[in-house]
Amino acid sequence: MAIGFFLALYFVFKKFWKEFFMVVILYAGQSILFYCLTKYFARPRPEFIENIGAVIKYPSFPSGHMMSSVICFGLIAYFFVPKISSRFWKAMMIIFSVLMVLFIGYSRFFMGAHYLTDIAAGLAVGVAWTSLVIMLTELSNIKGGHKHVKEKENYSC
């Protein structure tokens, strides 16, 4: 959420409205999806005699951490990979993003906060939601007749 906040703040200051609204819609929609899905499925969290982390009381299906991590690192890859000129560093950014998502999923399982199916569902919902919002945003740009201005899309400080 913090990275999403800083991305949104950056895009407001740079007046990159398409990117700003993409971030806002992704995170707001993720919150709504998470709330509705956890209320609908109401799956209890795993219970252990000894807990590694804090005991969480709200339902566990799907994993909100996975949904957020897919959105966060998916956006980072989506926004910055096209701006990197080196194929090596593009690959490194993509690998880093994928590994971070997988690490977050593993940590949720390791901590005993989720079942593997919670994590897989969070991953699937996150990928679907992120892909849908990016696709609709890009299609609205094409249909609206907006042309990308290369100077304006440079995210450098």
C-alpha cells in the first residue's frame, strides 16, 4: 500500500493522470474485491498450537497480501520495464518482481497465516485484476484517440 501511495503521489505531482488513476483504481478495487471475497468464503485461518506471528481473526481466503503484492510489483514492472534500455536490466526487474511476489506468498504460508490455496487464489485474483485494469486503461487510451507523448511519459525525476 505504501508503494502504491508513493506512486500515486508521484504521478499527481508529474500530472500523469492515466497512471495516477490506474494506481487508485487498482488499489481501491483490490480492497473491495478482498472484502467481498473474504466475506463470501469466510474461510477460517489455519490454527496452530504455537504461532510464529500475530494471530489474525478475519477470514483468510483469498490472501490480501498476495493480491497487493501482485498489484505493487506488477505496476512497478509495467511502469518501469519499458523505460529501461538494457535487456539484461529489464530481465532483472521482471525477475525481481516475480521473486518478491513469490517470497511474500511463501512468507504468508510459512507464518501460518494462510493455506496454499489462499495464496494461489490471491495470486490469481491479483493477476486478473491487475491485467484487467491495465488492459482497460490502455484500450481507453486507444479508443479515446489519445496519443502517447514520449516526453510526458518519461518517469524520471
